[in-house]
Amino acid sequence: MSTGDCCCEANNSCCSNKAVKTVSTTLTFEDICGAWKARWGIGRMDYIVNPGLYAVGSPNSDSPVLVSANYKLTFDTLRKNLSGLDCWLLILNTKGVNVWCAAGKGTFGTDELIYQIKAVGLSETVTHRKLILPQLGAPGVRAHEVRKSTGFSVMYGPVRASDIKTFISSGYKATKEMRTVKFTLWDRLVLTPMELVESAKVSLMVFGVLFLLNLVAVRPFGLEDFLAYAASVFIGAVVTPALLPVIPGKAFAFKGWLLGAIGTACIAWSYGWFSSPFLLLGVGYMLVLPAHSAFLAMNFTGASTYTSPSGVLKEMKIAIPLIVFSFVVGMLLILMKTFMG
């Protein structure tokens, strides 16, 4: 990201007494690598930009002001879609969280917006009193309070950053398409690397416990057990999100459990775990692995357009006790087979 002090045209604008950085609309190789690492959870919580005012192109006192979050992935997605546009970016301190999630948490909110408007001296930088906020940030902002405290009115731009320039050039009018929130296959799959990384961290502890158990087990855990466990991770973190719209039911936990149960049943049948010598093991895995897939699938409720905060809380209240019960009972059966043979 290239930066520099903005230069104001003497007859057009004044940048106030604060230095304003100019940002490029072209992403560098470093930006692309940083985004990749953030997707995989590497340095995710530190992938931020400083809050404040930024310039894109050569904005003046009449140029539009776009408001966004200080999660760098969000920041970069916005600026790369602003080529050829002269505007200001007012970046809020959302603690490195994207606009949608930050609006729900309250960090992309009324108080922070009012604070940044005053902190950067925005009223001295622009002569108009209009702010363009992302539509997904609407739940966190009380527009009437912003206007009362700062004099700036709030309007909501399109859902996607790729529509910003069209929205502005059309006189700040959004089409129905621009207002429609989508959750495409790519939108869902792009979230899976983070879940796989988190699952891998937990898996290291699981494998450590299994290694110790194998030292005294009558029936040691082997490759078949590992593959069954890996399948439950893949089903919960990848397959369920990918097939989300076509899986029966509304609850994410149920969707993950359903696919997990089908996958586990196929694996158990292929390994002969439903035959009498291994029935205890087969039943145990039928309780444990679908519950594991259900838990992983439920993690996507916070990133999906298919849910609401109240719906998520309701689902968790019902699903988590069932998942825990199923997991505990299943593990007891598996351990019985492990030590009894």
C-alpha cells in the first residue's frame, strides 16, 4: 500500500491540520500474500490498518466520503474497486473485524463513527455533510445520532464494493441487485481455510491423546480411525458449507450432522464396524463423528446470510447440549472398545 501526504488544491480543498495518507487502488504482491495468510489464519488478528482518514486519487472538498472497517482484507477489497475515483476513506477502529461482524459486535457503530469524524476533522476537509456507509454496517449505526452529534447524514451504499463506482456515478442510487446480499459457493468456500486451520490445531491435541492411549490400548487407534476423523472435519468445514443451500433443514448443526452421519455410516460400513466384533466401535463413531461435523458446520452461522443473531442463539441453545451429549456417550463407547477389545 503506497502512502504519502495528500496535496490539496488551493482553490478546491483543505485537508485540515492533520496529515492524510494517499492509498493506491492497485494491490501489491505483499497485499495478495497478506490476504492469503489471513484467510488461513496466519497473523489474522494483526491484519489491520490504522483507523483514520485516507485519500484515494486526488479528492477535494466535494469528493465523497466512504466509511469502512480497519480489517485490512476489507480495506483492500474496497480500495481496489475505486480505481479512477477521487474520494476519501474514513476507516473506523473495528479491532480488525470486518464490517458485518463488527456491526454485530458494536465496533462498527455509532460512537466509533462519531469519534472518527471528529478526530480527523472531517468537517474541515469536506464542505458537504454526507457519509456513504456499507449496507452491511447498518445494524450497528444509529444515523440520527450521528447527524445530531456531527452534522453528517448517513446513506448506505451497495452490498458489494465492486458496485461503489456505479452507485456514485448514478447519483447515489442503488438498484435492487446492489441491495441483494448473496452467499455464493465461492463466498462460502473462501471461509473454509480458517476452519481447517483451527481444526488442525485441535487435532494435534487429539492425536497426542490417542498416542498415549495406544500405549495401553487393547485395540489401538490406527489409520482407519484417522481417516474417519479427517472425513468428519472435511464434511463439517468444507462439504457442508459448499452444499449449504441444497442440504435439507434450516439449522446449520443439523445440516452438518446429516452429512456427517451419512459419511460416517459409509466409512463404518466399509470398515466392517457394524459387524458384531466392532459394533460398539461403529455405534460410538456414529455418535461422535456426526456431532463433530455438526459443531464445525455451526461455526458458519456467524458468516452466513442465511441466519440472524436471534436464530444463531436459538440454534446454539438447542444444538450444543445435543452435540456434547452425543460426543461424550460416543467417546465412552469407543474407549470401552479400545480397552476391552
